[in-house]
Amino acid sequence: MAEEKYDLVVLGATGYTGQFVAEEVVNIALKTDLVSYAFAGRNKDKLEKTLKMIEVNTKLDLQEVGRLIVDVNDEESLLNMAKQAKVVINCVGPYRFYGEKVVSACIKGGANHVDISGEPEYLERMQLRYSKEAEEKGVHVVGSCGFDSIPADLGTLYLQEIFPGDVNSVETVVGFDDTSSGSAGINFTTLECAVLGLTHSKDLKKLRSELFSTPLPKPAYKPEPRGKVFYSDEAERWCLPNMASDRSVVMRSQRLNYELEKRRPAQISVYFGMKSLATALGGLLFGILFYFMASFAFTRNILLKYPEIFTFGIVTTKGPKRSDLTGLRFYVTLTGKGWDKKLEDVDEQHTQPPNTFKTVQVKGPDPGYFATAILVTQSAMTILKEKDKLPGRGGVYTPAAAFLKTSLRSRLEENGISFVIKE
């Protein structure tokens, strides 16, 4: 008789982000019919410490919660974990180093997989290498299910669904809501992933030439050109380029939904939004400094050795204090420009310039930890409860492609992530 599987397993529960995800799983279990779950980490003492911390925060007795000792460098322990899980929530980064081993083990062991990666090379490499094998095994692998990049990805999908006609382009602005209080911090692993992504950007270009061999329909009208710093009336923010993973993830979703569902793809631009011009200019200067330091081995090593100094205290190896995060709220403003009519053939191009626009906003709590925990756990729950609505028997997907026909957006709205039309 086969051993009963855990509904959810949180891998990396002892990490800073993993602790928030593990706590959110406990909260879900209180409100739903989630039957069983387990937390996995390589150090038993740290695992017990994490459980004690969650007990303090939730006032619950977690003695019966499953505990799995798993080392991401040990293939046997990964495979044993996968065989015991219906869905694995992978919180162990950088995914460039550790992610593929987990994905491979999950596919072999029959466990569905979600992660919170914001690393385009890892995400696209998994799609290239494992999509066919995952489909054959009936396993769904869905990356970038945290703040990178569900708000932008599902926000774009929502905008396309409520638009009066065809969407030509979407401009996305990420920032903090006016109601925010407290201070944001960035975990060291996030910085490390960004540095490594920039260092290996040439590898990503080669990977994409293999993954995207067929071009999308060429749009007749390009988005409005923007400068390095500009003011967005829709977002009410000064904006500068966003080099994170949102654009790559959304574009992959647009491609997948075009190929699988014959939906018209939109062009995507992504930006960071700042309340003042001075802050935006400061952010631009920081971006230039970061690019310079990440481009050379010597300065790159200094940046990673002393992150607090070179990021002015924003990045910390210890993680931000929980009390500093509770008052933060993010927003993502998405403005779509297009036409008030739909063309029957998605490959046919409009002959007149775009004549209408619409704006939606996605809002929620602190993006790095509280919101990410909600986003990834609800993604896992959607696979657990609605697997029959996911595309194919399995495969490697982006969120907006995987969850296109599911209730994920409704699940998120019930748990504090709102999707609203901005008039």
C-alpha cells in the first residue's frame, strides 16, 4: 500500500522567507480542509526553532506537523521528499545553484512544484529542459509564484480580460502604496540572485534562442517611448526602468497563452515607481553603481561581501525585522493601451493606432515576505485543488499560463491581494 502523501511540503522552511511561507501554510490549514503538510530543511535544530517561532506567532500547537530533513545537495533526500508530497513549495535560493536539483527530483518523485524565483535564466532553463518530461510524468512545475512575478503576470491577464477590445501594450509600474508605513528591506539572497543574473546575461540570450525558436506576431504599433526617468499619470509616480524578472515572466506567459490558447499577445514594459523626482534620480544612480560593481569580478566580490555598505543598509544578511514589514503595502499599476474592438484572428494586426486605454492596480501587504507567502501558498493550493484546470497533463509554466482557467485570482483576493480597476 502506497504511503500517504503530504498535501504541501515547504522546502527551505528554516530560511527567512521560508519561515513566512511556513506560517502562511499553518494559517491556510486553519481556514481550509488542507489535510496534511510538512516543513523541510537540512538542519533539525533550525527546523524545530522555526516551528517554535510559528507557534509563538500563531498561538497553535504544531507538535503533529510533519518534519523532513532534506539537503538540496543530496539527491536521495530530495527524491524521498518528492515521493511524500503532492505539491512542493521550494523556498531555497539562489535557484541558479539549487533549483534544478529540486525540480528534477519533484518530476521523478511525482510532486508538483512551485517556487518564488525571480531569476529568468533558471526559470527559462527549467522550461527548456523539463517541460516535456514533466508533462509525461503528469507534474506541473510553476516558477515565479512570489512577488516575482504574480502581481505583474496575473495583473496583465486581468487587464486583458476586462479590456473592451484588443490590448496592444501594457505598462507596469511597481512601488509602495501611499498608505505604507515602516521600512522595506531586501534579503541578501535577492541581491545575490540579481548580481548573478547580470553576470550571466549572455547565457540567457543563448538560452532564449533555443527556447523561443518561433517568433510571435510582429505588432504594427510599438509602445510609447519612455526616457530613463519619467512621470506616469496613471501610477502617479516618477518612474525608472525595472530590471527584475517581471517582463521576462509576463512575456513568456503571453507566448504560452498565444501558443496554447490562441490569445493575442501584448507588448510589456516594466518600471519602478517613486513618489518624488529626487528619489527616482537616486534610484537611477544606485542602478548605475550596481551595474558597474556587478560587471567586474573584483567589485562584484566586494559588493557581495559588504552588501549593507554598498546598498546603504537596504540589503542585509540577517533579513529585515518583522515589525518593520507589517505596515508596508505594495501596488502594481498596469495600464493597457489598445483598441475598443477585437479582431477575430489573433495573427491579424490592427491598421489604425490604439484608441483606448484602461488601468488596473494590484495591491497587497509587504511584497518581499507577507505578500510572497500568500502568493506562493495560494498557487500551491490552486494546484492541489484544481489540477484538472491546469494546462495539459503537466509541464513547466508561468503563473498566468498555468492558472489561466483556475480561481487563483479569487483565492488571492480572499487573502488580502486585491485586483481593482482604476477609473
